[in-house]
Amino acid sequence: MTTPTPTVPTALPLTPDARKVVTFATLGFTLMFAVWVMFGIVGLPIRKELGLTDAQFTLLTAIPVLTGSLLRLPAGIWADRYGGKKVFIVNTLLTAAFSLALSYANGYNLLLALALGVGLAGVSFAVGNAWIAQWVPTTRQGLALGTFGAGNAGASITKLLAPLLITAVPLGLLIPGGWHFVPFVFTLLLVLCAAATARLTPADAVQNSTRTLGDWLRPLAKAQVWRFGLYYVVFFGAYVAYSLFLPKYYVDHYDIPLARAGLLTALFIFPASLLRPLGGYLSDRFGPRAVTITAFGIMLLGLLPLMRELPVSTFTLLTTIVGVGMGIGKASTYTLVAQWNPGQMGVVGGLVGLLGGLGGFFLPLIFAALKPTLGAQSAFITLFILTVGTGVVFVANMVRLKVLGRQLTFATPT
């Protein structure tokens, strides 16, 4: 008995309300992502201020990723059940509360605790995906979800602006100064974002459902969903890990000032984020399988030379190439998720995002643990091996599906 091939509905234009949802979800996610990875920058002055070890610093930068990953699955279910707008606004305001507390915090243990709360910003990805899927037709979701996912570029906001904010307000004033000023500014922006989203986007139109929790979770029994999560570890988890890892690498390895390190890291972040809409469009046009294979190839092309010592200019160029592959691959993976699981974007997309986010939490810890053995290039050697292995899994499964006659056509070439 063969599994029926999923069908793809006829393309439909986006309604004005759908466009508003995509726009505000993308803007909100961009800001939330900037908050999610801010410890990649503010952690460096904190390290100096508190005299943190490399292990303590790595844990502090990774902790928000843990929260934002583990809660993606339940948040996606809540968004599917209660409406993406409601959950998105609540998520934004909770993140703002923890960000405000962080701006007045001192002491390593307190910072770790508040970092868990700030990590709620990462949950916005699963919520936004479900929200958009509730308004955008399946055949248009590649580009729509890719546009939304470009909010990963929020990491570049942190890398570029946080070093300036750190020096903008001196310590000792009524407004928290130094690195504390960064989460304070983010708090104000998050509150404004929540207010604008509440005022300017359409009300949720979620139908009452009699589905049980078991019904919601049933798609998670499929091995395919977990494979999607593995692919997302490479394209997204590694992106988060590198966004946190690269500023410290530039500062420690090349002896570059923090502001310039943030700028060079942004050169990796831009293609890894802003090419996501292109990846979604190409997936809609040519099918996500071919696009995903191409993304694996681009990443390997950049990673191979990075496994040895390089001048800073060559290093920056190659990390940019890796970012290109990540940006395209993140979109193609979520196009696969959306088109294999219509109507289940919250739960399936939530699990895939959870697994990818966990990759962003564990990979920096793995990089640090392997550094004594593999040397300064441990982060690039590790990701090269992981990308090769995951690419083999993807190709092997694609061949298996073709043999079983389950070829999907996600686009009709013209």
C-alpha cells in the first residue's frame, strides 16, 4: 500500500489582510530575533566585567537559544489552536518584561536566569509561521514563509547597533548605561511592536476545533518530520551558533575591535537571512528538493577551506558563502514542511524549529568542547562533517521516495 501523493491547490493571490499578517509578523520576528541573539554582543562586555571563563561565556550566550527552542512546539500548537496574532502579541510582551529586568541586572546567576526568559523571543518563529500559514495559500507559502524567515536578519541589528548602544549612555544614570542600555532599548521597541501588531493586523479567524492533544501531536510520529528537523539544524541551528560564535572568534582570533567584529559578522548574517525569500521563491518555482541540494553544496563549498588558518579577508568571504547556503536552505526546508503538512504548520513547523533551535544551543557548546582537540577551526570542521552527513541523508531519502513513486511537484515550470 502506497501513501497518496500530497496535492497542491491552485495558486491564489494574497488578500490585503494576508499581506498585513506577513508584514507585521516579519517585522516583529526581526526585532525578536535581534533580542534573542543579543548576548553574542553584550556578553563580551559582561565577560570582561565579571571575569567569565570561556565555558561561562558560551553558556550565557546559548541559554536564550534553549528556551526559544524548547517552547517552539507548544507555542506552535497554541498558535494553531487560539490564533497566531494573540499568541504573537503575548510572546512579545513577555519577552519585553524579561528584557526590562535584564537591563537592571547584575551577577552571573541572575543573568543566566533572565537569559532563559529573554529566550522567549525565539518562540516567535514558530508562532509567526503558524500565523502566516493561517492566512496564506499553500502554493504561496514558500515566498511568504521565506520573507518571514528573513527576520533572521535581526541578528545583524544586534551586531551593528549593540556595540554603539553600549557606548551611547554612560553608567550611573537613571537610564541603565553600558551594556544594560541594549536590553532597555529593546524593551521599548518590543512594547511598540506589540501595540502596532494589535492595532494594525486583522483579528484571528481560528475555527473552533474538537481535536485532542493526541490529534495535534500525531504528525510527530512521522520519521520524515524528524528528518526535516535534522536539515534545519544545519541551515538554521548552525546559523544561530555562528551568529553567537563569530563575534568572539573575530575578537579573540584576529584581535579585532568589537564594533568591527560585529560588522564582519553581519556580512555572514545578511545573506543567511535576506536570501531566505529568494530560497522560498525558488522553492515555489522549481521545487524545494533541488533547492535544498543546492544549499548543501554551497555550504560545503564555503566550509571546506575554512577548516584551516586563513587571512581575515578570505575568512570573511567564505563565511559569507556559507551564509548564502544557509539562507536558501532555511527557506527550502520550510517549504517542504508546509507542503507536506498543510494545516499543521504550528505543530510540525514548531517541532522542526525546536530541533533547529536546539542545534543552535548545542553547537556552540560542542565547538568549545572540541577546540582543545580540533584547534581554533573546530566550529568549521564540526559543521562540515555535519553538513556532509545530513546531505547524504537528504539525497538517500529523495532517492527512496522516487523509487516508491512519491515524487512531489511543487512548481510547474513555465
